[in-house]
Amino acid sequence: MVIVLVDVVPSYGQSIVADGTVGTTVSGSAPFTITGGTQQLTTLFHSFQEFSPQTANTLFQLDNSQAAVDVVISRVTGTDISLIDGQLQLTGGNDPNLFLINPNGITFGANASLLLPGSFFASTAESVLFNDGLSFSSREPDVAPLLSVNVPVGLQFGAVANPITVAPSSLVVNLGESLGFLGGELQFIGSFLNAPEGELSLGSVAPGSQVALDLDTFGLDYTNATAFQDITLDQEAYADVSGDGGGTFQVQGRNVSLLGNAVLRASNLGPTDGGTVTVRASERLEVTGTNNADFTSAIYANVGGEGRGNQLVLEADQLFLSQSAFVTTDTFAQGASGGMTINANDVLIFGNSDLDLEQTILASGTFDVGQGGDIDITADRLFAQGNSLLAVDVWGIGSDAGNGGELRLNVGELVLRDGAQASTSTFGDGNSGDLVVMTTELVLREGSQVISSTFGGSGNSGDLVVMTIDSVDIAGFNTFSGDVFSSGLFSSAEPDSTGNAGNLSVTTPRLSVVLGGKVAVNTLGEGDGGNITIRAEEIEVADPIVDFVGAVSGLVANAVSGSTGNGGSLDIEANRLSVYNGGQITASTDGAGDAGTVTIRADEIDVSGQSGDGLFRSGIMSGSRTNADAGSVNLMGNQIMIRDGAGVSVNSLNGGAAGNLAISTERLFLTDGTLQAKVTGGSEGDLNLVATEVILLRQNSQILTSATGTATGGNITLRSPIIVGLENSDIIANAVLGSGGNIDITTQGLVGLVFREQLTPENDITASSEFGVSGTVAINNFDVEPDSGLVELPMGLVDASEQISQGCKAQGNRFFTTGRGGVAADPTDIIGRDRTWVDTRDLTPYFGNFLVPIANNPVRGEVAEAITWQTNAAGTIELVANTGNTTLSKVPYATCSGVSINNQN
């Protein structure tokens, strides 16, 4: 990228010279007056050999015969660039637009200005195109194109596309008129471009391009552009089309850069609805500020009136924002925001590492009664780092405060680091919109957060929805002013808010929340916290920290101290859940509101170990530290392991009711693990454990309900075919002043565990109260119905005469029916393959060594069914399998009635 600083216009001849082709007349030397030209319908043509007035003012003067002219087109047919450092004026005609075409290049100096009744368009194109293939060409001035032309429809570039440079000048057109610059590279250095309520068109194209033109709007169509070049706004360059309806801008280039506090602005300040403003870069769109809190590089499409604001569309291969740059579509009045749409391969947002400096912001907010706009981002990758904010927020106060829009991120990879944030939040009385993340992979690091929260007023926050194809990876924290901020996903009702927090849902194959990372729904105010819903194949939670509000990290639904709203609940489904190194899954309350419940369904649940500093045991818990009630914990899975000091618990420690702990599984393994329901002064919490295969306690494991004060101990119910206790493991239902809980065990085998009045170094079952009534212990066998599935047999003997066929008496044959294995065919019938005896009994125990081996295969156990018989050489009958190499004797089938049928095998 080349930046040209133009403080003094280069020393070229101060000259405007007509080329004599279309009757243009130039009079004077400083200032210059241009008259004559050729008029076709309402278009007036001028042609110059040179057009470089430099500091001199230049007047295009139309006479009375040209009163209908509404377009004036001036071309330069020579080889010199146009240097303009004075004022371009136009009088007469029908408020005509002025076109200046010089394929050699155009430069506007620091003193350049416009005094025109209509719009202004400058281009380094080679030709102006008209209908029917006609053109007004700078390179072929002798070709007469003026027979049937009317208004231009496009511009054609030749073998070169030279630059346009605008120095620190002020180019302003009247209200509703437009400015257009179309060339090779465009540079606006400290300049002021102003087309209030009009259109600003900035286009940079490569040689050979053809660009269509809409003369009414100055809109450009780049369908036939071969490629693009660069556009730069720098050193506080300011381009503004704001006004009633907002005006519009259209910027198209290869690399489009707003640097050094440069600004593009199209704010709607009136009652008319806005349209669409676009910035498109085939490679890179960059907005980089200077960390100035009062003035920064920015793109604005805001609302300051009653009309709907412009929709801002940004398209680039790479969108790059840094150093406190702003891109916003806010509403500060009654009008709704037009919102923002971003399409890019990469979206890169860099904030400052110093959090005291201004944020780099991409936002659409509402500060009054107007509806906030949506932000839709579609990208292969979105990366934000440092003190940066991607937000759709609500700031309006009052009963009619506007609601916020949605933030929708549809990206291949979303990475936030070093405190970067994405949020849809309300700081006022309007409701914030939902925040929806659809990505392949979400990575949050060093205190970076995705937030949907209500921070003040009565507004409710929207839902936070995260869906990924691969994973959600949350780790680390950041420290700012001595406070610790976890990386994570958050939906919160913050202090001083009365609105409710939204729900938070995560759908992903893999969720990792480690090293201080957090997925949390919190209430710190009057509103209720939302609920967490997680659907994943694999979940890991580990290595917690305590953040700036005293809340532990992990998967958390908290009602924080000082809050009055109820805490949220957690609903988790996974193939495998692993909680280790002190990891926490909690629904708790330290405030006046009740805690929520924890429900987990997973094929395998593994809770193990403690944090490296020893402060946290890995755990799943719902609890209360106030007189509010705790929630319940429900675990369902094929295998549940609690080990190495970890625990699962429900507890109430200051007078509230404890929830219940329910586990339903095939196998429950506790190895130095604890299942606990603890209550102090409130209602008891019960433990209900069902395992269809086994419950195994080892190495000081405990299944425990305890009650202090006057609270009644909770009940313990265990149901499993086998319950084993080893290595000083215990089942305990104890109380102090209140009654001890009851223990009800149903099993076919209780191994190692013995009922005792008090705990011993052995494996104990106790239900006691230190000063109250002890609970009861009941141990039951599984209910078994021994006659289940049996058929009642007849009481009388069977008349054997009715069961025996009387044929073959001469040979002394007898036939007996025994058991229930079926009845053979009548021996008087013809024997055939379709008259088989089907015996339904399992005769395997009686086969012994009489199994028929497969021919030529002596391996025992590999057998084949005998399908016929034969007589061997010794005259003995053998049963034979069909092995494909056995010759069967053709022995007639015989019946007792004397009928013989030859064997056809």
C-alpha cells in the first residue's frame, strides 16, 4: 500500500486546454471559464487536451440554450494528470451532475472544493459508455459518439487504471446529491467528503475493467471488473453521507483501509427509512484506530431519528479491526437500527492488552426506544484478542425502552483470547436479544467471554445458544485491577438488575472446561438465573478457581450473595462425563433465592480427585448457604465412579431444606468417594441409589446423610443385587438433636457391611442420633416369585395306552412318550424327510461324546448335524452328516406295515 501526502500540488503547468473535438471553449487563465461543448438531449459533452487548473478556480458555465442539461461529461484526451487545487463550479442547466474523466490520473489538492448544483463523479476510466455500445472515449477522441447518446450507463478502463488522490481538502455537494470516485488506487488523506443524504461511491479497479453506472443513485455494478486495487482513507479522512434516510455509501476495492482515525459514516437522522451501505474488499478490509478515546477509525451506520437505520454490509476475504476501532449500527432515538451483516473468510478483532484503553468494538446497540439491530457474521474464522467487544446491547431506560437485536455467529472457528468478549446484554429496561454461535470449534482463553446478561434495569437477557461440530474448549482466566475473570460462557442477571437471565445451551461433541474456565448461569440481582442445558459426547471439568464475585469455576448455576432471584438448574447429557482435579458442577445459592437442580444423564460418569492446591474436591453438588432451599442432584448412567476424595452431595448449611440425591445406574463404584446429603436446621435430604448390577464401596468411601441442630437426618435407600463394602467404607444416616434417618437396603448379597450402633474401623451401617431418636435399618432380599413362569401340570397319570401306537407288535417294539420334548411320527406312517420329530428340550448335557464330528476334521466341538444314516462294512448302522464326500448306502426305508421305499440319496 502506498500513501501519498499531498500538502503542496506538484509544479505542473496551470492549464486547461480544449482539444477542439466537441466545441469546448476555455477562457481566462485564473480563474478559468468553460463554455460551449456539444449537447445531446440532456447531456453536455466537453473535451480537453489538458485539464489541470491547480490553484485556479474553474467555472463550467451553461448558457440559456443549455437549460435542459442535467449531465455534463468532461474528458481529457491528452497524457497529463489533472491537478485540482481550487474550486470546481458549475452554473446553469437543470442542476446538472458533473463528470470528470482523465485516464492519466486525478489529484485534488488541499484547497480543492466543489460548488455544484448536482453531483460530482471523478474517474480515471478511458471511456464513458452509453446504450447501443456507444462511448465517449479519451483515447479515441475523433470517433463521434454523439448521435444518439443520452445518459451514461458505465465506464470502461483501458490498459492502465491510474490512481485518484484526494489531499486534506473538503469536497462537499448539496443535500441529496452524490459523490463518486472510480479509478485505480484511491487515496483520501485527511480529506472531508460530504454528500448529505446522498450516495458516496468509492471504487478501485484493475485495468480492462468495465463498471456499470446507475446515474440516479451513483451506484456501481462491478460484475465485469477484472480485479480490484486499493482504497485508503487515512489521517482523519472523513466521508459522511448522513442525514434524513441516512444516505448510502458503496465502497469496493482489493484492500480497503481506514487508518489514522478515518471514518465512513451513514447515519439516519430523520424520519425516512434507510437503505443498505456496503464495503467490499476482495482481499482485506482494515479499520485501525489510534487508541484515541474521543476519535477513532470507524464505520458508522447509526440512527439519530425516527426512521430505520441503514443496514451495514461488510464483505472481505479478511476483516481486520484494531486499536480501538469502531464499527457500529447503534440507535440513539426512536428509529430501529438496520443491523449489520458480515461475510468474510477471516474476521480478526484486536483490542489493546492494556484494559484501561478503549475497546475495539463491533456493535449494534440501542440507547433509546428504537429497536436494536441484529449482527450476522458468516466466516471461516473469527479471532478476537485483547480488550475487544463484539456486542448487541441495550442501554435504553424507561418502560418504552427498545429491545436489542440478536448476535448470530456462523463461523468455522471461533477463538477469543486475552479478555475478548462477545455479548448480547441489556443495561436498561429493554430486553436483549439471543446470542447464537454456530461453529466448528469454539475456543475461549485468558478471561475471554461469550455473554448474554442483564446488567441493570428491568430488561431480561436473551438466550445464549452454542452449537459446534467439533468442540468447545474453555480454559484460563484474566486479572484486571486485582479481580479475576474466568474464560467462559455466561448468562447472568447482574447486580442492580430486576430482569431475568436467559438460558444457556451447549451442543457439541466435546466440551472442555478447565483451568478456571466456566459455563455459568448466575443471578446477582432480583431476577432469576437461567438454566444450563448441555448435550455432548464428552465433557471434562477440572482445575477450578474463585472469581471476583467469590464464585467457583466449572459448570455453575449460582444465586450469588446479595441476590434475591432463584438460581438456575443444570441439565446435562453425555456419553462420558469426567470431573477431576477439583472440577465443579454446582447449582447453589448464597442469596435469598433457591438453588436449582443438577440432572446428569451419561453412559459413564467419573468424578475423581481434588485440586492441586487442595482447596476443592472434585464434585457434583446442589447446595444452600442461606435459609433458602437447595436443589436436588440426579445422576443416571451405565457406570458411575466417585473416587480419590471426590464427592456428590446435596446440602443446606443455614436452615434451608436440602434437596435429594438420586442415582440410577448399572454399576456404582466408590473408591475413597462420598455420596452425601447434609442439612443444618432445615428439612432432611434423602439419598436414593439404584444399581442394577453392583454397588461397591472401597477405601473409606461413605454413603452419608447427616443432620446437625434440630434437623432430621435424611433417609438412605439402596437397591442393588450386590452391595459390597470394603476397607472401612460406611453407610451412615446420623443426626444430632433430630431423629436419625432410616436406611433401607434391598439386595441379594450384602458383602462386608454390617449394622452397628456406632462407627468402627470396619465397614459399618449406622442410623443414629446423638441426642434424638435413632433411625432404622432394614435389609431386604429382592422380591422373587419362585413359581413365576411355571405351567401347572395335570394331577392325574397319563393313560399310556392312548400314547402308544400298536404297530410292529411281531417284533416286540415299544414306544414311550417321556417329558415334554414332542411326539415322534406314527410308526405306521411312511417315513420321509418331512416327517421329523422336533424335540424342544435342551439335550446338550446328554450328548456327551455322541456328537457327530465333521468328516475329515478331528477338532472336538466342531460338529455337523446328522441328516441321514448308512450301513457300514461291518453291518452297523451309522448316522451321517452331509460332508460332500461321503457315499450313502441306498437302504430302503421300512415301515412296520411292510411297505418299503428306496432311499434316493
